[in-house]
Amino acid sequence: MTMMNIPKEEKTMKRSLMLAAGICGLFGMGYVAGVSAAAKPHVYELRTYTTPDGKLEDLKARFRDHTVKLFEKHGMKNVVYTVPMDAPASGNTLIYLLQHDSREAAKKSWDAFRVDPDWVKARTESEKNGKIVDKAVGQFLEPLDFSPMK
């Protein structure tokens, strides 16, 4: 089966999983400082956001100017933010990876983040000309016992 025969949503998920594999490879090659096999285990959260046409730059600005700092404020470690290199996803997709101490810690962080007045204000202001996210998909990743990023 070629990528042309695969439904759009399945292509996006496959690309996200390929990105996750690549990110794991970067960890394994030692490109991310401070991560070693001796570090305590964490969970990672891969998130993929799809925007309406013409809204990717608005979403990137919201993350750059507000969201990244607010994630850190609420105990989420920012690992990587990226966009696909190939169209059509390159024009409407933001993918990022967060690190959490556990799934329970992730839930607490997200719960606090969602009601943070600074986040509510940033979200409201960034959507004054219409919504900037059509779809958000999250997936928790658990490093395997042989993974250098565990």
C-alpha cells in the first residue's frame, strides 16, 4: 500500500509516529544533554496539532510567546517543537514532545495549565480572529528498557 492510498488522518498519525521514532533516535545518539540510561524513568507525550488554513503561524506564535513558558510553570518539560517538512502537513501541523515524571504528574500539570488565567488570556487573545486549532491528538510514550532516554 502506498502513502497515496492511505486516508489523511492515518497519514498524519504515521508521520507522528515516524517523528517519535526519530526523536527517540536523537536521544539515543546523545544529542539531548542531560538524558542518560541512569536517569529516573519518565513518560513522554507526543502531541500533534492541525490548524485551519493560514493559522499555523498564529499557533506557532502562541506557543513561542506563551504556551512553552506556561508548560514549564506547570511542571511539563518541553523537549522539542517541530513542523513536518513536506506538504501538505508542513502548512498546518505542529508536533511537539513533552516530558513528565509520570502520567499522574501529566494529568495534574494539564489540569492546572487549563485553568491558569495567563493561559486562558493567551488562548482567548490568539483566537480573536477565529480558532487556530482544528484537531489536537496526544499520545503517551513509555521508553523501553533498552532505550537511552528512559
